[in-house]
Amino acid sequence: MPVEPEIQWVDTPDTLSHACDELAKASYLAMDTEFIRESSFHPIPALIQLTGGGKVYLIDPQALEASDAVRHLLGQEGPVKLLHACSEDLEVLSKWSGVIVQPIIDTQLAQGMLGETPSMGYQRLVEHWTGDVLPKDETRSDWLERPLSEAQCRYAALDVVYLLPIWQLQRQALETKGRLAWLQADCDELVSQAQRSAENDGEWYRRHRQLWRLDPRSIAAYQRLTAWREGEVRHRDMPRNWLVSDKVLFSIAEALPANRYELSQVEGVKPSLIKREGDALLAILRDVIHLEPEQLPAALPSPMSGAFKRRLKALKGCVSEAAERLGVAPELLARRRDLEALVVADLEQLPLPLPDGWRGDLLVEPFEKALGALATEAERN
């Protein structure tokens, strides 16, 4: 049976000041957010839930601007912040408060390091540790409506009240396994990533799984097109696909049209896109066409080749062996994208982007040994 949290609604400067005074006394601050982003790039903050272990404060960011006390609470000087699956929450809180939320603990990440599914949801986490089954009836609520119903407020409060007791249990388990430092390192990296969001626009193109199909000039075009799109949707505050999707940009990069007529022949390109953005797209492509060969990125090896598959299999074997030994999911140790980047670097005889930190301690030596064995085998043949 879920607990019945004591709730206080906060929508005036005085109640916000009182809440901050009380929350600043806590060692840990459990927090969550509700937000809307269906028609925008940036999330629209709708509700902020905070508790230091007693009363749950529901802050209305539609009615209040963040105060200096809030910024102190959420920043480095405040208590440790507990969140679950925190990436979007960090974005919401940073947008509202104007500060980077830190230091943090992500209980989803902590659970993965204890050997559970790395992406365990909050409701399942609560049931796993406490046996309580949380209600799901307000999952699709309109959190911008006012006033919120009693059921909405209770649902929102339950999203934070369990984080404190669950974290105490997780912390004990992580200390027993010697993995608390792993979690702290990964949570610090989440904070760093939150600060680099706009700087990563130029790396968006690497997410496409079919990038290897493009020649070097088309790769350069796709990189610049996606970087332009990321900057535009951020500036215009609109969803990516409302401007132009990755699929369409990939097709444009592959075709390299030189004029509006050729652009219109690209699959997925609609007249409305040409009318609105045709000049910008073609200007980017003209710049790419004039790049000298030495300015272009290298072609990527095919993941269908035997050499690629052998290396990827060997690296995955290293990860699986380490994961089995530690009792964790392989994806906690290495993403497929990272393994593929290692394979590409090895095939192109480039410096290997080896993992660092605690993952490096576990995997660098096995990775180097596995790739070295394949190189020796290739020399013999």
C-alpha cells in the first residue's frame, strides 16, 4: 500500500522561501519534474516536486520564477540531489532555475550497477525495494492545468517520497560491492553532459546507423545539415521533425542536390520544406561541394564486412565476460555505438577511443588483447 505523503502546494514567493529554508536543512533532496514538450524543443516546466524526507513541496514553475534560494538549493552548494532517470529532469530544472543541478545521484543508474536492468522504471524500482505498487492513472495528465486535482498532486508526490529510503538501501548495497565510486563517476558525467547539450550539435550525425553507406562528401554534408537543424530547432524552440527529420536530411546528403529542382526530387522532401528552408539547405550543400578532398572525413568501413564483424564480436565477448563476472547487464559497461567506434578506429589504424575511468580499468586490457590477437591472425593469413 503506497504511503500517504504530506503535501504543500507552492505558488507564492513566501511559500517558496519557506520551502527552500526547510529543504536546505536536508542531506539529500529527492526531486522530480513534470513537463510538456510535444510542440517545443525545450521542455515547458509544469511542476517541480521536492522533499528532504518529510513534507513534499509541489512548486508551480508556471507561477514562480526561481529565486536565489532555489538556485543555491539546486546548485553545488546545496544538498545532494536524488533523481530517477534524470536527463530530462536536469534539462527542465536548469531551464527554470538557470543553474546546473549538482551534485546528483541517479537511482536508475544505481540500480543498474546492482545487477538489475539498467533502464528500470521508477514504479518497478519502488515495487522491487518496498513491495508497494504505485498508481498509474495520472501518467498522461495535463500537468499545465490549474488547479491540479488531489489525485494528480498525490501521484506527483509519490514520485519523490520513495527516493530517499530506496537510495539508502542502494547505497549500502553499492558499498558492499565496492561500486559506489562507479556511480559517483557516472553521475558526475551526467552533469557534464547536461552542460554540453548545445555543444554536441556537430556530433548528432554520428547517431545514424547507416552512416557507413555515405561517401566522404555526403558524410560531410550530413554532418553539417544535422548541425544546422539542431541549432535551428534549439533557437526556434520546435521539435526536430517539425523542421526536418534525420531521414530526410540523410537522403539530401546522399543525393547532394545542386538546385531547388534536384532538391524537390529527393525522397521525403516536400514543397513546404523547399519554400521555407531550401535556400539554407542548398547553401550548406554548396559549401560541402567546394571542400577539398583533404577536408573531407574518411569513408567508414562497412559493418557487413568480415573484418568488422570479427572485431565487433571479439569486443562484445570481452564486455559479456566482464558483465557476467560482475553480475551486471553488458550495456552498463559499453554501448554498441562505442564498440563500433573502436572497430572503425582499429580498421583505419587510428588511435583507439578506449574507455576511461572504472570502465577502462575493466575493459582496456581485454580490448587491446582481443584486437591484438586479431591483428596477429591477419598477419599470419
